[in-house]
Amino acid sequence: MVDPDKATDARVVGKELAKRGAVVVCGGLGGVMEAASRGAKEAGGTTIGILPGTEKTDANPAIDYKIVTGMGHARNVIIVQSADVVIALPGGPGTLSEVALSLKMGKRVIGLGAWEDISGVIGAKTPEEAVQIALDSIS
Amino acid sequence: MVDPDKATDARVVGKELAKRGAVVVCGGLGGVMEAASRGAKEAGGTTIGILPGTEKTDANPAIDYKIVTGMGHARNVIIVQSADVVIALPGGPGTLSEVALSLKMGKRVIGLGAWEDISGVIGAKTPEEAVQIALDSIS
Amino acid sequence: MVDPDKATDARVVGKELAKRGAVVVCGGLGGVMEAASRGAKEAGGTTIGILPGTEKTDANPAIDYKIVTGMGHARNVIIVQSADVVIALPGGPGTLSEVALSLKMGKRVIGLGAWEDISGVIGAKTPEEAVQIALDSIS
Amino acid sequence: MVDPDKATDARVVGKELAKRGAVVVCGGLGGVMEAASRGAKEAGGTTIGILPGTEKTDANPAIDYKIVTGMGHARNVIIVQSADVVIALPGGPGTLSEVALSLKMGKRVIGLGAWEDISGVIGAKTPEEAVQIALDSIS
């Protein structure tokens, strides 16, 4: 189960990104990924899910385009590499690996209430602020 | 330089797929990939490019969504695995690897004027026929 | 079940490679891969298995070094890319994908009683001849 | 340039691992990776380099077996997945991604003078202690 506050934050991030015309790329599965995707769809946005497994049906229902990698954790590399800018919500080591890979690739990473102690991550206090910083950084 | 006949075929394949509501997934670069993508866009369709390199700018201008794998030839696996059905045009060993991977994954492969000698590939004589067979097989 | 003649050929290929000091790199699983690995070990050679799954225990007992990719079919790319020269035995579409990827990467491919109809593949009639051609090409 | 103290630590880690019969798997390039590999070879050990690029010649001279992935950062996943236990030295975001991936995969991670603040990482004060903890955890 994903924490309700975190799910709400993810949903607002997705919605705000979509409102401003950004495409939401994520891991395509449930939890925070699904919340962000649902938010984006509520605002009429577009979502891409980079799936770790070999089945399209693994994707959550709010994913428009399903990229089926069959590459397990290596799909995290593709998520980050396909992104213009990365917003990280609180999470476990999988999310941490994406934050680290983003920094390694020189991508801007915004940590929403998380990861600010990692050198290079830009902290944001609200989903709206996270999206603002993210989109400002690539415009 | 891509052969003009092949480019025309690719463009018609892209166009027919888009007309019937299919998303075109390809390797995202030039030549046949670009021709198919352009065809799809001419018919108002959607295109996804699974790129081998690490730069979004490697994509041809007719790609809507750029998946940046940074995984070289391994991106062929992702193209095939993300497809519901595969249409292969005449090509070199890169295309042959995709045909083989499709068969290995149990995906239907339609060879447009090519690859029909490989067991499991379904031959088609025209782009329209290729698209017809492809979409019939997944409906 | 792997065909007994093919298993014998694979075993002799492995043995001859090992006798001449070559390291055997393969997919690490059963069948032809295991036969080649066993042959190499019988001659005191070294074997590397590039595994598709996430478990070391997937490897056959004749593998010395287990590379656990968790990348499914994409591990075929790594097998070929790590090889100096490729010897292909009769097989299905998985093997064909490796033959094609080898050609795409410009690696020499020797087909032992198979694949000679593919442009660029060098045919060999016996395991000994295949190994001879392979090692001559990289010396 | 790699920090001399860190290089010395890496070399001792490699040497101690080799003395106790462990194979050293690393990224195969220079700096800390080369120092650890050299240490292992000084003690008569075996080294495997999982390379990000497409050329065997990218490997440092102390690598015995070169796995050529051509998959860029995704090779970090393979390094970790192929390891029984992970020892992390001080480093940048690339190393952090490996630490995170290890934790995600449920592998034991020993941080040598680094990463102990990450939940799940076991701190070690000396190279010898790091190797001791590592090998105890898999025996």
C-alpha cells in the first residue's frame, strides 16, 4: 500500500505536469507511479510507462504508452535517461537508484519532501513547487 | 541512403497503421524508421522511437515520444517486446535480429517483400496487405 | 531435449576451444549451451555464462563465471558483444538473433552445419573446422 | 584522478577478497575499479569487468574477463546482480546507484568509510573488516 499523503502528492505532481503540457514518464506499475499517472490523465495529459517485465498488462490503467523492456531494474536507467528532468517522491532504494542515476547523467533532480540531503538534489516543499522548479529548469 | 521504393513502402505502412489507430513503434532513427514515422504523422498518428543512444536529439523529426535507452543494439529487444505485432521491411542484420527476436518472443511477424524464407514469418506483397494481416492478427 | 548429434558437436566445439586456450562464453543455460560448457571443462578450459534471469542458480553446472543480467533476451546482445568470434550451431530464432546481432556488430560468425545461407556467415562442416576458422580469424 | 587513500583501500579490498578465494566483479574501468582489480591480481585472484561501452579495450589491464555490455549505466545493474555481496567505497552518484540497486535486490552492502547513513548499508572501518563482513555474510 502506498501512503495516502504520498499518493496525493504524486497525483498533484502528475496533474500539474500535464496541465503545463509535460509528458509523464514513470515505471508504469502501481503505487506512486499509478497515482502520478492518474493525476496526469485527469488533466488530459499523456503518460508513458517503462515496464520492468515482459507483459504490457503489468501497466497500471492510467498508462497510455507501454514500453515493455523485460530488463528488470535496468529499466530505471531508461526512465531517467528518457526524462528531461526528474521529480522524486519519498521512496525506497529503487527510487534512490533513480535519483543517483539522474545525478550521474547530469539531469536535474527535484526531491519532493525527500532526498534533499543528497548533494545535487533540489528540494521542493509542495508538488506545485516541484513541478515549477522542474519545468523552469528545462524551458 | 534508403532505397526509394523501400522508403515509399515504409511510409505507406506508417500511414495505414495510423489510419487504423495503431501506434507506430520503431528504432527512432533515419531511413526506413523515419519514412514509417513520417507516414504515420501524415495520417495524424502517434509515433514512438526507442533510441539506441543517449540523446533525445538522435530521433528523427517525426517521432512524438523518444525513449532514450543508451543500450545500443539491446534496444532492438525493447522495440519488439513493446510491439503487439511486427512488420519487417527488407533490411540488413539489424532488422533480421528483430525478426528473430519477434519469433523467439512468439510475436507475429509480417515480412513485406522480405524474410518470408524464415520459418514463422508471414509474407505480404503490399504495405496495405502487411498492415491488414498485422492488425487482423491482434484484433 | 537437445538433439544428441548437436550436443556432441557443441561438446567438441567447447573442448577444441578450451584446448587452444579460448574462453567459452555462452548463454549459461541447458541444452547446447551446457554441452559446449561441459566440453570446455573436460579440456580444462574456462566458461562464462551470460544469464537472462536474475538467479545465479539458473546456470548449468559447467559454468565457471555467472553473469546475472536479469535482462531476458537482451542478454543475447551481451553474449555476442563480449565474444571475439561467434560459432553458431543449428538452433531456433534465439540463435538466429545472435547470428544477426553478430553480423550487425561486424563480428565474424561461423555456422556449424547451419545458417550458411545468411550473407556473411562462414560455413563449417565439423566442430574442429569451425574452431579452426574461428581462432584463425582472431589471431 | 582517484584519491590515493581510496585507491589503497580498493587495492587492499581486492587483495583480501582474492586471498580468500572470492572473484572480484567490478565496472572494469580505471580509478577505484582498477585499484581493486590490481589488488586482486597481486594476490593471484580472478577479476571480471562489466564494461559500459562496446569495446573490450576499455577494460583496465588487471581485468581477466571482459563482459562488453554496450549498455551504459545499465551495466551497473548487471554488476550488482552478478555479485553475492557488494562492497562500496566512497564515490559519486554512480556508486550510489549501485548501493541503491543492491539494497533493492536484497543484496548485502558493506560501505567502507561511506554510505553508512543509508538504511541497510553495513559500515566497515577498514578494508579488511569490509571483506570479513562481506564473506561472512555469504558463507
